[in-house]
Amino acid sequence: MGSAFGVYLEDQGVEARGRFIIDPDGVIQGFEVLTPPVGRNVGETLRQIQAFQHVRNSQGTEATPSGWKPGKPTLKPGPDLVGKVWEVWKTNMAFE
């Protein structure tokens, strides 16, 4: 499996710590690859899966900002949001 996803470190005989978020259509929506001494954050992986599910369920009418969690405000993607995300989204929203 590691070879198929390009995370097998042949010279070391181990796989890098890789995680891949694959949607129901079989499309990779997100991935992270770390070298063996550093672990992944399972809580962040679950948060990202929830965000991908939310965006998919909104049929592309919503986007989730950094650190988004269920129940928190989302963004409405579109040309008027380009370059103005910081006017709409406040960074402290992600940490409430």
C-alpha cells in the first residue's frame, strides 16, 4: 500500500507516516506525509474529514476556514471573497 501511495521509504524499509482522505468518489481530497519519527494528529484528521463532509453536503456553496469545526461559521466562496477572507473570517473563530 505504501508503494501505491508513494510513501514507502525503500532505503529504510519502512513507510513514512502518511494519511490520505479519499472521498466517496475515490478522489484524494487531502493528504499528509511525515517522516517516521513524527506522529500524526488524529484529532486534526477527524476535523478535516468533518470539514470535507460539510463542504460536500453543501454542494460547494460553503467553504471551511482554517481550524473550522462543526457548528462554526463557514465561508461563501465566490469572486467577491477573493482577497477579502480576513474581512469575513476572524482567526479567533477557529479556537472558540
